[in-house]
Amino acid sequence: MMENKHTGLLSVNVNEHVEKKGQLKYLSWAWAWAEALKADNNATFEVKMFGDMPYCSIGQTCMVWVTVTMYGKPLMCQLPVIDNRNKPIINPDAFAINTSIMRCLAKAVALHGLGLYIYAGEDLPESFDDEPVQAATNQQKPLSKSELDLGVKDISTAPDESALRQVFGDWYRLAKSANDENALTIFTNCKDERKKQFA
């Protein structure tokens, strides 16, 4: 029965509610959440906290996590704090973090099926060659061991290929923004191994 309900969400045409800023297309979080509640009035969402902060700092950039539970099934989505060009924001302010949390909410709803198709193919940005939004005053530090371990865990436990593309893309962006070639290699190898398991 759960699969049938998610299949129903997958068939919903959300085109009239897609917004675009810069190079990004995304689903209005307010509309997405309203539709989630219509589909399951017991739906809930939770923003992951790191101490008293609703984000995880990775070098000079940040990542946010949101879990949406529908039909009793929790699905977690993570999203780097990025600008409208899909580039990580260096030292983001509270507004940028809040914006990313709400976008992450919409993407977490999409993991349940609603509007999932609009995120297809967005696992990697068009180019990683541009500078971040603000120039860093110092060279970016490579990801820490705990950050690497978290990235590997997220990628290696992705529940399906769609989630794998999204998770890998998020961690790849962060590793690229930190100029961490070791992390890029580790995440890519982990993604390839996880993909084989879906074959």
C-alpha cells in the first residue's frame, strides 16, 4: 500500500509550481509541503541539528539535512548551502542557510515522489571551474576525516540510484570547493561501488 501511495506522488505534474533562479530549478517548498500534508496528514519534517546549529560546517562551506516522514517512512535529504548558480557559498549568512534548509525540505519531499523528476540529472553542476560566490581569503582546507567518513556513509547507504546521484553530487561539490582531490577520488569510488549494487 505504501508503494502505491508513493507511486501516486510520482505521477503528479508539478510544472506549474516550479520556480527558477539563475541556473537552478526548484519546487516551491511551501507548495510541496502543503501537498505532502494533503497526501499524508501525519507527515512531519525535521531539520538535523549539529549542537545548536542547523547545519554542518565543511571547511568554509556548509551542509544542511532535512528528514521528511510520510506514510511512516523517513527519508533524509542533504543539501550544500549554494547560490543561484549552484556554487557553494563561502561563509554563508543565516538567510542563505535558511533558504537552503527550505530547499532541502522540498527535495526531501521529492524523495517521496512529489516532483522528483525535476531534479533528474542535477547530480553534478554544469561546471566546477568557476570561483565560489566569495573569494576565500585562505586556501580551502581538505575535508576532515569525520567529514570524509560522513560522506562515504551517505553515499554508500543511498537507497536507490536517484538518491545516489543526489548524495554523490552534494558531496562532490563540497570536495571540489575545498580542492580536495583525495576526497573527490574517495567519493567517486564509493559512488561507483554503490552503483554496482543496483545493477
